[in-house]
Amino acid sequence: MLCLLTAVALCAAAGSAQETAKEASTGKNFPVVAHYSYHGTDFTMSLTGLTVRKKFVFKVYGMAHYAQDPPRGKKEELLKAMIVDGTAKQISMDFARDVDATKIREAYADGFKENATADELKAIQPFVDQFTGYFTKEVKENEQFVLRWLPGGVLIATIAGEEKPAIINTTFARVLWTIWFGPDSIVDRDELVGRLTD
């Protein structure tokens, strides 16, 4: 009986260990599966990769990306697939340091300018203003931001546990995701699809 209980305990421990993954640079742990429900539809998303956002030599946040039914393949194909509307995606950020709210707003505003065309930016500027307006408080170490891009260009931000009103615009969602997945990514974008590459 003792052997059986020990085996069960070991299996439970192994199962528990498989439920999270660690971002190596920050030591932040993220679940390997993310769940979200929106207007009666349940979404299950799998971890596609982990990375760190650095500013100069400073670690800002550990980051996990998730996708619903993610494909497998070559990195370039996967990176392009992650900025296409149609399936649920999620970015989770766990902060490794305190960051001033003004710096967060400025960083996102710059990200939109750098990843949208002039016409796109003009069209989505009201949504950009709404989004950056969500960041009113200094983020503290170990607080989390979660961004979800659901089918139909639905973008939902949860800031330090507070879910903000949805922004619904496919171009806005794509440009936002391009900050991390585009050619001028602010992180090592290859790591964000590292679990999917052949």
C-alpha cells in the first residue's frame, strides 16, 4: 500500500510539474494551457513559447504566448500565423520590476507607430488612445498583464487583475500583436513560437 501511495504521489507531482513552464531569464512561471470564456464561448489555448522583454540590460517582464489549435512548422510561417485573425490568442506578461504608467503608455504608443502604416495608424488611433488610457497606475513587480485576441478582432486587456472594456477592431489587434511578432519585435520573437517549430 505504501508503494502504491508513493507512486500516486510521484505521478501527481509529475503531472503538476507539467502544468507550468518557466521563462528562464526572469524565472517567471506560466501555465502551459490557458482558458478563457467570452460571451458563452470557451477558448482553450496552448503555450507556444516564452521570452523576456528587456530594456537595455534591465529585465522588464517575462512573457508567455498562447494560441488556440496552434499550427506546427517553420518559424517564419508560425510568426505570420500568429498575427492573423480567426483563432484565440493570448499574451501574458509577469513583471520583473516596477514600471511607471507614463512609460507603459509611451511604449505602447511608440509600438503602434512603428508597426502600423500611416493610414492604419490614422484609422485605429481612437482605439490606441482607448487602450493606452487603460494604463493609469504604476505597475508593480510581480503584477501581470494579460492581452487576449479573440476571433473577430476582439481585444480584451486585463491589467493587474482588472478586465477592461473590449476593443473590437481587427487592424488594431493585428498591429498590437505585431509589436511582439513583427520583424521589429521588441523581444526575441522566435522564442514565442519555440514550442511549435519542427
